[in-house]
Amino acid sequence: MRKVIGIDIGGANLKYSDPEGNGRIIYFPMWLRFNELESALSEIKKESEAYTAGVVITAELSDAFASKSDGVVSIADTVKRVFDKTFFLDIDGEITEDIDEPLRYSASNWIASVSFLMGEFDEFLFIDIGSTTTDIIPVKGKIMAKKTDFERMKRGELYYAGVLRTPVYYIMPEYDGIFLASEYFACIGDILVLTGDIDESLYTIDTPDGRGKGREDCMRRIARLFCADVDEAGEDFLIRFALNCKNKLLQTLASMIELQMEKYGLRKVIGCGIGEFLIKEVTKSLGFEYISLKEEYGTPSDFFPSFAVANLIGRVER
């Protein structure tokens, strides 16, 4: 059997893994670099020495495409030009070699993760926090979540916030009686550097101002939200703000998790993604059983959909 990898093609990152979990995350802003996708996939093919790719797509919302259907088709065609054999996972968990109804393959990465986990667990709430979004998927013998991003957003199963790219004012539009500037001056990555939850090595995206990722740079960007310099706002004020912003994010996640757990009578949470530390913190405070995919699988937890689809495709190829 030729070597298989799974690829999660997102709007901000390319993630790939083989069935053993060898892989990585590559920052790839699709809205800027779609014309380089074929080259980037060719590098992944060379690096992984794989000829077969199982693919899940979430980049169809990128501004690079006129519509979601256009995005799915364009990405799928590019993948096919690079790999000798390709498989695609649709929103019902079906694996196909061709795409006939593009929207059925839109936003399918979480389907891979949950389908993989359902081989071992029957009832759980799956949560994946990445750089940009949070999937909150209830499973009770079957997947209870809706299949499109629009429907999942309406039901609290998709929260469009993550641990790097989210604009700070989306989480905390007002603080200490001050309405923050609604500019992309700072992102949640800046906040979490100040709170000590991540360091520069985990801050893999471009910064809002194109400058550094150290503590001083992050603090300067956060000060801009108050139309101030650091010495004008004061370091203590900015650190308190960062801690309050993180707490607001935790509170929102807690309310969304509680909603799904109570709705379906669940007691177990399974978490993954580069923001798993937030899931663990929230779940502990709520008193639910928690299974960490970081502890179960190690690094592949950070790019779990690609790891999951690699294993699902591996079964098909045997």
C-alpha cells in the first residue's frame, strides 16, 4: 500500500498527518496565497513521501473564492493535480474519490475527528479549538450536530473564535467603561502571550501589525485598542485587561459547553486542538469528565482532523 496522509485544508492553515501522527501545521493564509496552494501541497507530498491523500476542506469561505462551491471545487482540483490518488470526506462521513455535490464537502474536518472517535466512544461532547474557530459537537450514539456552518452557528455548535487570529474586540468590546477601538489592532494570540498561556513558538500566524510576537510587542498592540501607547495605558492596566479578556472567553466557552451537555444529557468532554488548554480549564471548572487527546495521542492532537482522516482513508486503502 502506498503511503497515505490526511490533509486538512483550512482558511488559515494547512495541516497534514500520516496515520501514525507524523505531520505538522503550516500557516497558509488562503485569502492571500491561493495561487500558491499547488506548490504548498507539492511540498507536503515531498516532505511526507505520500502518494495518496485523504482530504477535508474548510477553506471554502476564503475571500479567494466567489462561493463555497467554487472554493471546494477549486481546492479539490488542485489536490488532484498534486497527488496520485485522492479521497474526500463529505459531511455525512462518506469517503469518495470524486466530488459531485461540492457543498457536501464543505466544512468537513470535524466530521473526520468525530467519525474516528466514534469507533471508541458512544456519548461525548467533542471540542476542537484551533487558531480561528471552536467546534462543539454533541454525540449520542450518532452525531447530533447540524452539518453546515450556518446551522451549527445558530445552534451553538460552532463558535467563530480561536486562540490566535480572533480580533480582541470580538471577545471584549468594552472594558472598564471604555469601548475598545473596533480595529484589528490586536488578536487573541497577543492576549494569551500576556497571560502566559502561549509563547512565541505557538504564535504561528502573522501579527496584526506585522511586527514581533514577544511580550512587549503584544502589549503595544493591545494598548492600541485603547488608542494609547503602553506608557499611557500602563502595563498593570493592560495585563489586567488581558486576564479579563481570557476570562470572558472562558465564560463564553463554559456557557456553550453547558448548553450542549444539558441538552443531550452528556457527561464526557473530549478535547483537542492548539487551544485545548482552554477546554481543559473550562471542563474542570464545570465538573465534567475530560479526555485530553493531547494526552492520548500527543502532538497529533494539534492537527487532529488530518490525523483522523489519514486513519479513515488508511482503512479504505487496505
